[in-house]
Amino acid sequence: MSKIRRILHPTDFSKASGAAFARAVEMARTNRAELLVAHVLTPAVPMVGDGYVSPKVYQEIEASARAAGQKHLDALASKARKAGVRAKGLLLEGIPHDRIVRAAKAKRVDLVVMGTHGRTGLARFFLGSVAERVIAMASCPVLTVRGK
């Protein structure tokens, strides 16, 4: 494997992502690589009893999700910088595995380090595995870190 200059760490801010974040920071520091911490906002599908949500309420839900995502990303990037790593956050929108793969390619990332929830059986069948899809589609190596 060639020199690692840029690492992408996609996060959903879960415990599983936390273990991968620690590994990504450690690898970025060891390789003097830049760390890109990414979060993908999925289009909000409002769950309301009667089904109608006004555009104004829908926009408020999206703005709130975007603000929360940015706040969490900023906190992680700051934590990485305190550990001596060049880091920045990327707030993306769309289908998680697709946006992660596209960001890795667009940013010319050398390695993706991401957490996996380790779901099995029906949960995995219904929820799918973002990590599995990223592994299948990414043009660079992907390291998965099992959540504790």
C-alpha cells in the first residue's frame, strides 16, 4: 500500500463510529495524514400520524438536523486537532454509502476508516450494511472497526 496522505472517517456519531474515529486519528497521526471526518445527512422522511408536513416544518426539521450534524462534526474535528492531527469536517447529503464513496474519490482519499455495528440476521437484512456497500464500491482500501 502506498503512503497514506488523506484518511476519510465517515461517522453516524454512534458508539461503533467512536471506535473507528479513535483508530482513524491514531492512523492519521502515525502517517502525518490529513483526516476528513464526514457525516451524511439522509433526506428527512417525516413520520407524522396523518402524513402531511408543511414545507416550513419540513425545512425546520432539515435545518435542525444540519445544525446538529455540523456541531458534532466540529467537535470531532476539534478533538482530532487536539490529538495533533490536521482535520476537517465534511457535511454531506444523500444516501450514505453513495456519498461516502463519492467523497472518497473526489477528495482523493487513500484510506476509509469506518465503524461497523456488526448486526446479523434479520436486522442486517432489513437495515443493510453501509460499511459493506462502501467496501464493495470504494476505489481505495476500507478499514472497518467493530464497535465495542
